[in-house]
Amino acid sequence: MSVTTPTQLCLQGARDTLPMLVGAMPFGVIFGTLAAASAMAPWQGQLMSLLVYAGSSQFIAIGLVAGHTSMLLIWLTTFFVNLRHMLYAASLLPLVAHLPLRWRLLLGALLTDETFAVVSARLQQSAGQTSASSLRDMHWYFLGSGLAMYLNWQLWTLVGLGFGSVFPQMQNWGLDFAMVATFIAIIVPQVRRFPYLAAALAAGSLSYLLQHLPYKSGLLIAVVSGVCVGMLASRAATAQGEAA
């Protein structure tokens, strides 16, 4: 029986996100342990996960806080690191364009690398097989995936905060291999499309070449460059398709 109701779509979105939940688990625990070992109070670490909800930016922010970096630089750094979400949002815009503002704000807040990968894979599988009316309900699938990731991140942040006070060196146990594996699983299916391949090559090359710049500024340059290259390549591909 096909999935048609909002509840069924939510549950399927959460179910399809399970592999990503497992990959994010040690990532959340490590963040919690780092927050517990930092100058931040435990409730501040949990609040960061609740409100910021951006793993890579949270890790960077904790490092910058430990280095007594100014708040302005922390804000700018995390802003540029998260610019990649502009590509995600542009790709998923047809899925949410018909929704009211409150829905778009909610889904935008829940958009992560993992949820983008899951929703994009679902859309690609459904291409040519799903009616337009069914696609208009796909935001429930998006919501199920996003909520699953959000609750998962909060849980493992809390676990990390608890363990971090007992095992202060837990972040050195090598658990971060799961983070690398998760991002590889996210990136590889996407680079089959030219705009994403161009963005990945540009960002990856620059992040390697500029890795020794201070204050992680090389990473910022790589992220901004990757986003710009990806958007230009996407526009070029769209223009070429229209011309054809």
C-alpha cells in the first residue's frame, strides 16, 4: 500500500533517516564532551544544540570560544560555514514553494546535510513515478526526517555532556570516524550531478590548499567559493537546459 497520509510520510522520513542517526550519534556525543570540557556551562552546550543545531558550526564555535575569539568573528565564521545550506535550499525550493511561511521557516530550521541527502534521494527515486499532488505532500516526509535528526542530536548532546564530566578525554577515543563516514555517505551520491561535483571540487581543493591560514579562514574561503561555484554551475546547467 502506498504512503499517502501525513503521519505515514513522517514515519517513513524518520525511518529512511535511521542510517544518518547512527552516524550522527558519536558526533553528538563528542560535541557534548567538548562542551563539558570547555568554559561553557553544561546547559549552555545543550542550549547551543537546541537553538543553533548545526554540528560543524557548533564544533568551530567551541574552538573559537576556547581561543577567546570575539563574538563578531564567531558569528561570521559560523555564518559562512553554513552558507552551503543555500545550495540545499535552492535544490529543495520546488518542494516547499507552495507552503505558507510558517512551514518554510520550520523546515528551514530543520534542514541539515543528512536531511537534505535523505529528502533528495527520495525525490530522485520518485521522479516520474509520483503524481504532482503526492509531491505537494512531501513536506511531511521532510518534516519526519528533520525531526528525527533534531531529536537525535539533542539526545546525544545530552549524553555527551553527562559522559564528558566523568570521562573528560572521551573526545580522543577516535569516535569521530563516524562523522567522516557519514559525510562521505552524504556527498558521494550528490556528486553525480555537475553543480555539486563542481562545488565539492572547489571547496575541497581550497580547504586543503588554505588549511594553514589562521582562525580557520581557509575553511571560510573554501566554503564561500564552493557555494559560489555550485550556484554558478547550477545556473549554467539550467540555462543550458532551457536553451535546449
